[in-house]
Amino acid sequence: MLRLVYLGNEKEGEFFMNQIMKKQFELTRSYFIKRAEESIAIAHIQPDGFNNTIHWHIGHVLTLSEQLLFGFPQKSAHLPADYIQYFASGTKPADWNDDVPSVETLIQQLKDQLPRILEIHADHLQQSLSKPILDLSTYEELACLALLDEANHLGQIQAMKRVIENAERNRQSV
């Protein structure tokens, strides 16, 4: 079980960690949104060596965060339930139909989701899950997983953007 230790009053420690986690969500999400907005024109391209598109990564981060932090789709109605079929792990754009949400819609939903994340109370984060998920047993640990996943997909978007832009430059120079 993941536990961060704060040397001081336990309530102060909870407040301190809650503030750090909130700042991490703000930083990670703001960088993620910035990179997503910079990639709108190329979000549909799946470069060689990658399993998905930038569009998929944007939807995946939104959907997984909603699942981990708000119990989507059973306990949250902030996103359409069909996002699972488009953006869950193991899905891919090749299987999409014409109803997939636009990149712009997903980016707006990421922006709308952040204030809800920041409103999660520290007491809720300390609560145990009814059953462990991936060996994680508290909501705090799920929040850490959401941050890890978002940072990972941010890196994927950055790498994909470089590959796509380099391929375009190489095509133009030929």
C-alpha cells in the first residue's frame, strides 16, 4: 500500500499531501491540454510504430481519469457511456464508428473535468476501495495511478507529434 509520510501533525500532513496532489493534477493537466491543443491538426494520424492516434490518447486520459476518480460509467454521468468503447485500454481508432467525439470536444471535457478533480476531498482519498484494483487499495492510490497514466500519455503525444512532424518535413524535402 502506498503511503506518504509527513513528519508533523497528521491533519497537517493530509492537507499538505492533498495540496501537492492538487498541484500535480493542475500541472499535468495543463501541460496535457497544451500539447493536445497544439496537436489538433495531426491528432487523426497514426504514425508507424504507434498503436493509436493522439485523438485516442486524449480520449483515453479523459475516460480513465473519470473511471478512476469518479466511478465512470456507473457513478458518473459527466461523459457519455460509449466513451468506454472508444477509449478504454485495448481499443483503437480502427474500430471507431462515425460517432466518436471530436478532439475539440475531448479537450473541453478535460478542461471541465479538472475543477471536479480538484474538489475531491482529502477524506475521500483516504477511503479504502471495496476491493483492490491493480493492487491499489485506496482512492488516493487510484489518483496517483491517474496522474501516472496522464503523464505517460502526455509523453506518448509528444513523441507522436515529433514523429509526425519529422515525417512531414522529410516528405517536403524530397
